[in-house]
Amino acid sequence: MQKLKLILSGCLLVFSLSIIQAQPTFIKDSLNNYIQNGMHNWNIPGLSIAIIKDGKTVVMKGYGVANTTTNEPVNENTLFMIASNSKLFTATSLSQLAYDHKLSLNDKIIKYFPDFQLYDTAVTKMVTIRDMLSHHLGTKTFQGDFSFWDSKNSRQQIMYKMRYLKPSGTFRQDYGYCNSCFLTAGEIIPKVTGKPWEVYVYDSLIQPLGMTHTHTLGYSMDRMPNAATPYTTAFTGKLTAIPYDQVDNLAPAGSLVSCVADLAKWLIMQLDSGRYQSKQIVPWEVLRTTREMATIISSSKRGESHFSGYGLGIFETDYHGKQVFWHTGGAFGFVTNTCFVPELNLGITILTNQDNQEFFELLRYQILNAYLNVPYENLSNIALPGFMDEQQYEIKKIEGWKKRFKGNAPPLPLKMYTGTFENKLYGTITITAQPNSQGTLHIQFNSHNNLTAYLQYLDNDEWLLTYSNPAFGIFTTSFLTKNNTVTGISIKASDFVEYDPYLFTRK
């Protein structure tokens, strides 16, 4: 018996060594240095990574620190907001309920929410769960998110306000990434199960997979053990800690908090047709449903890809002849990705706690290239100069704006610019005069949690808008006037939140 044990032990050792030796040279010999150099060049405090190959975790490691003040190191269990990587959990849950005949993905939204309305009444009557899970509304990417992200709006209030999202594209034809769509789809789960989204996802996916460190909601993340602190370098170039996002009101679109140790289990399941540790967690038919392309994003050759599209909660493309499924996630201070390539039996997840960088995606492609035997070129070094040039351009632009602040008086008395202003989608903001504070005018964003800004008059009817949360940005803006009366103001936030400005008119 002892001899048999030794033989088996030796076989296992040889098998383990063969897996290690089978890894590309870049993974075995260069990955550590590549990550460390990339984190330095892109000013990333912390990064965590897992690589799954042939059912085995071949890399699982943390780099850097979760917090630059405490210097707490990142490890495989360090928690990051994974943001939109939550979407596949939502789509998988709804596909499972469809598989169980609890609903149909072609059910109309108004079947579950009779009072639900979109901007177009005809679309209201037609829109389905599948439409919501594949970004079919025809709205612009991120449209409405300044109103919803970090806001006081409840899930029900967000769904109500979707009637004010005027599409620029065509229903079921034009792609526009939509977080409130995923919220709406996710809110059907309690209608058919009696469980809130966060409970159902935990009970049906998180717990069966043994994802013991994962939270379905991000509330009180600042008090979660081993949680990474969010940072940004946007608008200043300096690494700055920022507040944790509060997006549980958009939970089905992006509230999950997780770590690479747990996401590795999720990827193993994806690559093993829904099985994990010999147990069927999700039927293969459910996973296949999420991967069927529902939205064409592009059918033009771009680089090594000929098409890109969106399934249900997952992007897909061809890359060097292989079908790649992936999603990124962005919350203030966090950018992350998950990726799996079934034909290679390969899974990758990368989590970072600095949102103004491209390295987290360049690293993913560097790993894909290694496993696809693509000739090596340092993607990080290639992309970095262009990124730095763009960042310096933005910083110099803002510095130029600030130099124009010389204490000039605006064209009208300060009190003429104060009052309550309203945008139908957003709600109201309150502008007050506070000449003895940091700025000449103060803005309270009444639909947000603790978000303010100040306005400094520059010249030529332009003001400098600076948000209290640095991640929202610094912009110039102007008041609208008529007959020497202020009638409104245009407000812009970071493109990370929403691309278009909002017009607020005086109430």
C-alpha cells in the first residue's frame, strides 16, 4: 500500500510539473516582471490576477498594496469592486430561471411591471427581458448614468426614470451599453422567486461555487476585511484615494465585490460546461444561452478580430482565430476584467484599484498572446506613451483653465446665479453663493449622496466646475441667460460616468 501511495504521489508530481512546463515562457519566466513594471508605469497601487488553464489554477497572486497608507499587501483574497463583471451573474440567473420554466427571456417587461414605460410607447410594449440583457434600447452608452450612479434613487425610481431616456438610435438595431437595462431585468428575479436579486444570486451561484469572500452588495465596503481602497489619477495625474461607489441601487448591473480566488471558481465553471468540482452548478444549456450573440457591435475587421458582439451579460469576439468571451468592470477607483477562451480551456481575471489606466486590459491581451503563440511585443510599453501624452494634454488644459481664475466678477450679481435648477431625468441641484469659501458658487446635487461642486468665474461668461469627488472631474461650463436673467446651466461629469452634459433649467 505504501508503495502504491508513492507511485500515485509521483504520478501527481509529474502531472503537476507537466502543467507548469506546458505554460508559455512568458507566463513562467516574465509575467512577474511584466506586471511589476506595468504597475509602476501606469501608477497602479494594487493588482490581483488568476489564470486558469485546463481546469487548473496556474497563476493566482496579488501584487502591490490595497492601501498606500497602511501598505496592506494585495493577495488572492483581496476584495475589489468588479462592477459590470456582475452582469453575467445576472444573465446566468435569468437564463437559469428560463431553463426552469419560471419565465421566458422573451417575456415582455410590462408582464412583470405593467406601469413600466420607456421614451417610445411602442418600444414599451415590445421590450423583453432578452432586450434588456443585450443593450437593445437604442440609447447611448452610459446614457442616464450620471442620474443613477452613486445616486439616492431607489431601484424603482431608476426604472421609473428610464421613460426620460430619449434614444439616439433604433430599438434592436443600434448598440448602446445600458446599466439601467440590467437593473430592470434583474428586478424580475424577485417577481418570480420571491428573493431579492442579491439573495437569489448568492443562493444559486455564489454559495454553490464556494465563493466565500464574495459580496453581492457593496454596501459598507470600507468596513469589509481585506478590501482594496479605490484610487484615481484622472484630471490631476496624481494618485488620489476616492470614496467607494454606492451602486447597490444598480445592483444587477454592477454591485458585486469579489477576489481572484473566488472568480477563479467562476471561470472554472464557465470552462467546464457549468461544472465545478464534479458538481453541476449550472446546466450547460444555461451557459450556452448567455453566449449566443444577441447584439452585433461590429462586423468589420479590427486588428486580429473580425467581429464583436454581446450575448447576455458577456462580450464576444474572435481573436487570432479563437472565440473569446470577456467583460470589463469599471467603478470609480477600480477597473477589472474576466475572460475565458473555451477552445484553449483558458480563463483570466485581473482586478486593479486604480481606474485611470489601460494596463489591466493590456495585460489580458499579453496573456492571450502568450497562449496563442503570438510573437512577443510589449503591449504596455507600446500603449503607454500615447496614454501619457493624452493625460498631459488634459492636465495642461485644466491648468490653463485655473490660470484664468483671477477673481473677476461675473457679468451679473452673484445672487442672480443662485437658486434651484432642474433636469427632468436627474432631478434638482441647488446653487448658493458662498464668496468666503473655496469657490464663488456652491452646487448641491440633490439626487446624489454627498456630491457637491464649486464654481469659480473665469472670464467670457465661463466658469470652472470642480466636483467634491475628484473622480467626477473638472470642467468649464456656462450659465444660460435671457434678458439679463439666468435661465439654466450646463453640467458635465466624467466620461467614466456619462458622455453628454445635462441641461438644468431654473425652477
